Amino acid sequence: MASKEIISSKDAAEAGGDVTTKVVDRSDSDSTHTQSSSPVVQKPKQTWRSYFWDTLDKSPEERRFLFKLDAVILTFASLGYFIKYLDQVNINSAFVSGMKEDLGLYGNQLNYMVACWTVGYVIGEIPRAESTYYPGIQYVIGNRKDELAKRSCIFHASGSIGSMFSGYLMAAVYKLNGESGFKGWQWLFIINTTISLPIAIAGFFFFPDVPEITRAWWLTKDEIALAKKRMEFEGRANRGTYTKAKFRKIFTSWHIYALTLLYIFFNNGSGYGSQPAFSLWLKSEGYSVTAINSYPTIASAIAVVFTYIYAWTSDSVFKGARWPPMIFSGVVNIITNTSLAVWNIPVGWKWFCYIIGMIGGGISGLTFAWAHEICSDDNEERALVVASMNEMAYVVQAWLPLIIWQQVEAPRYHKGFITMVFIAAGLIVTSLSIRVLHHRERARKARSASLE
């Protein structure tokens, strides 16, 4: 009697071909019949075109699907994060543009304002687990490994663009000083109020959720099936339930502790504790309000460029490795913050340190991309780890600037710059440790799989 052997799509992909479900007829003819085929493969073949954009080496169906996904998720995510940073940074732009003098904020009031915002952010995240904006987007944006870093970093770069726009907007609206009885810095808040709502409304109608539960009207059934297959090939587990065993597994693993520590070092090692350090130095040097708000945008622009460089090199040149850009940014932070801690340095070098000192912020997307990959086989762990990374980083950020970035010590911030050197060193050590731990874990899983 003829026998038949089913060859799985995974086996077919590992053989280097397209994903197919084949029925091999072990009869006398021993013929092979392809019953169905899929436009997605487990290990996409990459050519030089992928160095520019990863979809160029994929099938027309997958390319069309990713175009729609990027047009909605990436656009919405970036606009939302742009607005978030525009609103968040405006307090600093207003502070250096007259608010300090008009309200008599000559102590550490700016520190307290930022701390109040941070505490509210932390409290607001607790009941939502992974669904506050940044970790929520990073959770949903979890594409395949060769796509992940670029999209995570494009999303993150929109925050730096928001910071840039805040400076330009403040420089522009300052000319409205005195109009309708409002100061120039007050007009900044008035204008920002009208920008956010349309984006939030659009997100409600367009945001697709994760593949296994999506009901997005702009995705076809075939595209939803394709999305599920892509996540299956990545070993990305579907949603499950939290149980005692699940919590025990998560909290006895190194994942949640090492990745959370990594993001604490990142989040508190860049951005000068949310203080406008560069702007305050310019103000102490007697620059105009326009210059005080415009020159720091150069640092934000360079941070955007380096964010994209980190993403593209990580996905292509470094073959998916996330740690090399982290080491680079840590070294740069050590150099720039050591120089600023010394303070009495050539003016040209001080300009360089302030302008280059923000490029470490570009690795945020890589830290989340790494977390997605490390926790890919457990959806609940992935959600909890991503949430923990963001939550604990802001817990530290709520109190640390009150100690090392006190407004009364501006613009020198000696304690702050010295602390940044040690945090950068911690970032380097933690990223290298995670690399070693992840390598050992993957080797152990490979050995276990070979024995089965």
C-alpha cells in the first residue's frame, strides 16, 4: 500500500526553498505533489537591496502587506511619539524662554515639575501592563528579526524629531509675545493643545492590534493569515494566560532582570535627566531666545541620523546583533560626559560634546528589539519584560534627577555628568553580559532540540 509523508512548512523553509506543504507519495512513482504554497519563507533570502529596505527582497504579497502595515502602524506610532515628545519637551523650551523669570522659578521647581510628570507616567502604566504608549507600541511593532530594529528605531527617532520641532516652534511663537495678553511661552502650550487630538482619533480607527486577534478593516483575510505565519516562523508565541507557573518561569529567568537593568541604564544615561542642559549653557553665555531654542535642535537632528545608522547596521552589517551600537553609544557617552564633568575645556570641544552627547538616545529601539527576540517563545513574558523595562526605567528617572540634575547647579551639573560616566559603563557591561547569556541560552536550546 502506498505510504505518504507530510513535510512541514518549517522543514521546507530550512531546506532553503519557499514555504510549502508537500505530500510525498511513497508509491512506485515516488512523485512529489505541491498542494499549496505561501508567499512567506522562514529564512528570507537577502541581497544588497535589503541593506536599503528589507521588503525589497520579499514576495510581492509580503511586500504589499508590509507596506500597508508600515503605512498604518509605523505612521501612527511615529506621529503619536512625536506629539508625546513635543508636549513633554515644551516645558523645557518654555523654561528657557521666559517662563523661569515670569514665574520666579529660581530654585529646583523645574526638577519638581518633571518629577511630577514622571510619577504620573509610572502610576498610569501600572494598571495597563504593556499598554502605555511606548512599550505598547514596541510590543505591537514586533516584526521579524530582519525588520525589527529599523522600525523600532524609526518609531523612536520621531521623539527626537518632536524635540527638534519644539525648539523651532518656541522660536517662532515667541514673536507672539504679548498677543491677546499671553506671553510667548504661553502661546507654545496653546498651540500644542490643538495638535494631539486628531492623531489619537485616527489611531482608534486604524490601529490593528496583534495578528491573532486583529479585526482591522484594512487587512484582508489572506494578509491576516500571512501575518500569523510570519510570527510563527519567528517562534513568536500567541497570547496565553498568566498562571503561577508562568510567573515562576518569568521571575526565575535572567531575561526580566538583565533587560530591565539594560533599559534603566539607557533611559537614565541620556538626555541629561530631562533637563535642558545645552539650552541653559547657551543662556548662561548670553545667547538670544531664538538661538537658545534653535541650536540644541542640531543635537536632536544628529541623534535622529545615528538612530537610523544603528538600526540599519544592526539589521544588515551586524547580521541582527543589537549589542555593537550599544557599546559604541556607551563609549561616546563616557567621552562626552567626562569632558563636561571637567567643564573647563575649550569652547569648541564643549559644543561638540553637547551636540554629539545625545546620540546615545538612538539605541532605545534596539533594546526593545533585543527583548522581543530573547523572549519570542513566550508572549506573556515578552509583554511583561517590555513593560518592566519601561516602568522601572521611569521609576528611577522619577527620583535620580532630583539628586544629580538639580536646577540650582545649572549649567555645570557636575554630579550629573560624573554619574552619566558610570551609567554608560554599566550599559556596556550589561549589554555584553546579555550577549553572553543569550548565546548560552540559544546553544542550550539547540542541544535540547537535537536530542528530541
